[in-house]
Amino acid sequence: MTEQTLAASPLPLADVISANVRILRRRKRWTQEQAGQEWETVTGRAVSAQTWYALERPGGRAWTADDIEAAADLFDVELVALLVPLDTCAQCDDQPPAGFICSTCGAEAPRKA
């Protein structure tokens, strides 16, 4: 990755990371609560669903270097993969219809409350 690649993104880096974490979580079919529990297995500290929501929301929370490293471990991706926008699924655009799971990327539609 070059500096040009990083500079090409119109989003702040923290927002890119947040969006990537959301995509990766949905591809694992984890709720925000489940992701917070899985986070504990990597870091030793639990994250509530509310905190996870803030992690995924643009402008919601700053990412520390340790958090980025933990997220890469959690989702089993190279750390650098979190720093550039992930390609969205060509089949569902990472947003399958309500009640469906995309057979291509594994993203699951959010459940209605």
C-alpha cells in the first residue's frame, strides 16, 4: 500500500476502519453483542453492544493502534486491510434484503427490533 492509496479515500481513516469493522462483523454474522464478546477473547476486555455500536459508527470513536491490531486479529485479516476501504460484495452490496443472508459474502440483514 502506498501513501496515494491511503490518500485516495475520501473518508477519515477512523471512519474507514469503522466501516471495515462493520462489514467484517456482518460477514461473520455476529451481532454487536457477540462481537463484543469475541473482542474479549482477543484483548481480555469485554466490549458492550453500545460501545461496539460506537466503534462502527462514523465519527463514533477514535481507534487506537492497539484496537486496530486487535480488530485485525479478531477478524483474521492483515492489519493493513483495515486501513483501506474494503470492496463491498458484488452480489448484495453488503446489505442483503431483510430476513436474508448473502450466499456470496455471508452478510446478514439486520434484524428488526
